[in-house]
Amino acid sequence: MNMPNALPPTLSGAARMLRSAYPGGMPDTAYFAVLALLYEHFSDRNLAELMAAVTGKDAAIVLNDIYACVSSKPAAPAIAATRTLLTRHGLQAVCAED
């Protein structure tokens, strides 16, 4: 299991952003929209590691979810709502780090 302190510094800001946006934990309804939104900003491995740390899921499972998400993207309104929420919690700064 990935612990928050085990994340490389390059992913720490993104983890803080996601935890700030979803203080009670990331709901299943947001999970795939977050993957789709962040996919273009992180390598597959880094995105899997980040999401595993934030959600508590196994990184291998997250990696499979990433591949599923890429082949069948969530609806545009779900991604737009996620973008709005994450923008309020520092999305631009996180994306500028990549």
C-alpha cells in the first residue's frame, strides 16, 4: 500500500490538491473523471501511483482503470465539473509542475 510520505515530491502537490478537493475521500462517481482529467498531465505510472495514494487502491488496479478510462472516457459534463472543482483547489499549479 502506498503511504502519502512514499510519494515522490513531484506528486505531493497533486496529492494535496486531491485531498483538499475530496476531504472525505474521493467518491466513486468522481474517480474516472479525475483519471480522465489528469491523464494528459502525468505518465501512466505516476498517475497510478498518485491515485493509489489518494484512494487507497492498489496501483495495479488504478493502472487498469486508467487504461479503461482512456478507451472509454467519462461524459464531458462529468469531466467539466471535476475540472471546476479541482481548479478551485489548485489544478493549474499542479499541471504547471509537469
